[in-house]
Amino acid sequence: MIALITGATGFVGSHLAEALIQKGYTVRCTVRPTSDRTWLDGLAVEYVNADISDRESMNQAVKGADYIFHVGGITKAKKESVYYQVNADASRILYEVCREQVPHIRKIVHVSSLAAAGPSLPGKPRVESDPVNPLTYYGKSKLEGERYAQEYMRHLPVTVIRPPAVYGPREKDIFFYFQLITRHLNPKIGLREQYLSIVYVKDLVNALILAAESPQSAGQTYFVDDGQVYSWKQISAIIQQTVGTWTIPLFVPRWKVSLLALMAEGLAAFSKKPALLNRQKIIELKQTAWTCSSEKIRNELGFTSQYPFERGCRETYDWYKKHQWL
């Protein structure tokens, strides 16, 4: 079986490629001349030069594929239009190409995000039937990509997966938090407690493969998390315990974080890369809860999480240490 992965050189995509190879799939990965293939080095994958925003190259990429995992996208950009070009328009191109080239494909798994649905109310994790309310360019563009997926569900077997925050080896956003903890700093934004759902990358990958291989998943949308809701206080305590260090609580007023984001964007204007901390990210950080329920995928597809945060945090920290990130 041939599995095509868009975004295979990234954090989630590279873990997915490893898992599919272990299951005996022939793995095909879209890459561009500028793609960093570090995480795919040494893996038995087939490279195809293709840009998910380019119809002609995607025509060649999808031919002969039995499964497609659409992981490619961006989480940060300098311009709003870029979010929509990569997260939404490229999805439309993919589905148009698939309908023409592989109309009898076994399954397409579209990786979206909790951000496409929006934040949740405290004590009420989001479920798939809730009205959506994305807040950021990222969330709105991911929702637009979902809508293209849903439009083509009439013609193709598509499943949408919405993970919350994903962490694990190779991930760089939570790595920054690990860095602060190892420097004995425990930052807290604002006075209110904040809550979130998370998923370890291996659990997410297992859910993606499960969705691909389950015929009943076609036409469905699923949240995937580890089955628990965490407070930031719990997250920081588990990381601190894993690292084995002490920290000083660091209260950061919301206005100061917003100012830092504005300054970071100003500095990024002289760089090709977008700022790690920007005003769009601040919108997300100010929300009280980013939580979801994975009850649907557990009940319908039999998904089970193998990595509560304590276990996933330990594996992540050990990887950071082994590869001298910390």
C-alpha cells in the first residue's frame, strides 16, 4: 500500500512516516528543493518534488496512492494571505486533484486543529457538534481547509482529525517552555488559571493511521487528545518534576506579553522567518480554555491513548537531552 504524506518533513509528518514504514506501507513524501529532510534521513521513503499549492506537481504526487495524509500546513506567517494560501487553498487543490487522479482512493486523512473550532468554555471541552469560533488567522484558515475537505466528502472518503496542542520529540514550541524550566523560570500569563487538552505525537499518529484504516471514519470529523484536561499549573509541575529542578514563579501581565509580541514582530520584519511570539499567538494565549473531548473517536473507532502527559513528557525530555537540545 502506498501512503502519501504532505508535510512529511515536519514534526508530525516525520513521526507519521516512521510509523507507516513500521507497519509495512510504502511511504511517499512531498518535498520542495528548500525542504529540510533531517527527520527523514535514513528512512526508506520515496521523495516526490511537489508543492501542495501547485496543481501540476500534486497531479504527479497523488498518482497511485492508496492513502493520503494531508499534514502539510503552516502555523506561523507574516501575512494573513499566506495562512489561507497554504492551509486552505492548497487543500482545495489537493481535493480537486484527488477527484481527478485517484477517485477510488481508500482514504484521505485531513489534519486540522482545535484552533479551527476555537477555544472552549471552562469545564466544557469542545465536541465535534459544537458551533465553531476560530479566533486567529491560523484557526480561520484551518477551518477553511476543513470546509474544502467536507465539500469533497461527497466524492472522496475523507476524514478530518482535529488535534489540540501536540508535543513530543522534535517539537519546538513546548521546547521553549522546557528551556525556561531548566533555567528555573516558571512563567504564568495573567491571573486566571488556564486549561488545555494535549496529545503526544505518537498517540496522534496512531489516531491518524486508525482513521485511515477504518472504513467507518469516512465523512467524519474527530478530536484527538489524551483524554485529560490539564491546567497550566499541572503542566508546569509535571515538566518541573521531570526535569528535576526548582523554579521561580514569574507572573507576566498580559499587556507586557502583548508588547513583547509587537516588538518581536518588528524585529521579524528584518528576517525571512515570522516571529515565534506574535500578536496572533497572544490571542490564543489569552484564552481561558483550549480543551476538547476525544470521546467520539474512542467510541466509534476504538482509539486509546497510550501517553498521559507524565509519560509523554519524560520521553520528550529524554529526547531533548539525548540530542543536546537541553
